[in-house]
Amino acid sequence: MSFVKTVANWWISDIMQPISVDRHAETPLGIDCALDLPYDPDADPLHCIDVYWPREGVTPLPTVIHLHGGAFIAGDRIATRRYCQMLAQRGFVVFNADYRHIDGRKVLLEDTIADVNEAVRWIGTRLDRYGADQERVFLTGNSSGALMAVWTALVINGTRLGDAMGLPKPHFTVKGLGLHCGMLNPDSRTAPAWSIRKLATRRNQRGSPIYNVLNPWTNHDLRSLPPVFLDTSDEDFMKPMTLSFARLLGENRVEYRLMDFDEASKKRLVHGFAATKPDLQESVRTMSAMVRFFNDHVNGPAAD
């Protein structure tokens, strides 16, 4: 297992290297926030949520639940705090959720999925408190968080995954997904993906019914997904996964839009750029396009 961890840690360090975050940065003007809210009473710091919402706005406001990346073994909500604040500035109530990291022993992939399901159900009971509209709830995620967003939408909008894992649904449906440079193929044959699979599941679970429903390519409930916005770039080393997933959505008649930035970006648009480097011009364009896409699929005032 030590070799597996070495491969996984090497990979995740390469992913996280471009991310620079000031953990003590102030909340922008016009935005209110509630930080470090526990959604589980166990006092685990990774069982917490931050909430951002515009100080002025006509409620109820559209809602975003964001799930950070980190290949399921690292990362936290701090890395995408600025992204969430910028969405709040555009008129959304934004819930930025943490969940435990898989470690190959006590915490497996199904435990992190259960964490997110618990967080989402906790959010569902508190939407009114923050002026959030349960009829306009969207999920976003970057890297592994994008795949987590897909799984969460399948639990909420579908039946197969939730039934297989025994997960209860919240009292809302998901109206759209925003997937930034997603780590979307859990069956990839790359060495890093292999190492994550080894940590994420026990040997006797691979090929099990639960594992099969976690793989979008073998989950026949995929048509229950809401419209999906995807982005990637030539500098995103997971670009083939995004393109492959877009084709899979098309085959399952799931409406989607894909933004693909070419090499002219001069090496700035690294993996997960839209969420981890949201102030880049291309990231702002991506967020604007995603917000327009969301608003095209629900009734209500545009937030762009």
C-alpha cells in the first residue's frame, strides 16, 4: 500500500501545485458568509461547509453546491473559496462543502460519497435560512469534485446509485451540473487512476454492483442527469476524460455544452483552472458561460 500512496501523492502534488490560496483573505464587499458550519456532529474538520450569498438580492436566489477537487485523497474547500465568492457576486447562494479523504483503510470512496450526500441533505434543510431557491439548485465541481458532483446528481435525480448505496435523497432535484476539468473516468488505465482505485475500494469490491454503478459507462441511469456544462483546455492533462464524457452524455441524450480552450492560452489554463484560478480572463468567460447555461434551463432572472 505504501507504493500506491507514493504514486497517488506524487500525482496529487502535481495537481495541487498551481493552486495558491490566501487562507486569511477577506470576503469581498457585498457578500455575506457563514464559515465552518458542521453538517455532522462528529467534529471532523472535513465535515464542514462554508456559505456565501449576496448581501442585496431578490430572494429566493439560485443555489450552487460546490465540491472541490484533489483526487479524493487531498484538497479542501479553501482552494475554491474565491470561485464560490465570485458565484455569490453573480447572485447565487453558494455552499462550499468539504468531505473526508480516502486513505485505503478507514475511509473508502463510498464513505466520501456518503459524506457528500449527508452534506447535501443538511443543505436541503437550510435553503430557506439563506434565501436559496430549492427549485434552482445546481452542482459544480472541479477535477475529482466533478465526478463527485455527477454521482451526487445521480443519487438525487436517479435511482440506481442511491438504491445500491442505501442513500436517502434530499427534498430537491438538481437542475444543472458545472464540471470543471473533470476526473470523470474512474476506470482509466493510467497509473495515477489505478493508485486511486486501490485506495478507494477494497479488493472484493472491484467489479461489485456498487462499483459498476459508480462508473458512468456502466450506469444505465445516466439519462437522469440534468443538463451538463463542461470545460477543459489543451493544458488540462485530463482533457481526454472530459471529451470522452461529453460523447457519453450525447449517447445518452443528456443535454450538454462544452467549452474547450486551445493552446493559445499560453500554459495558464492548467487542470481545474476555472475553479482554482477564477480571476483569469478565460475563467471569467467560463463562469459567465456556465451561468448562462444554468439560467437557460430554469425559470427565473438571469444571474450573469
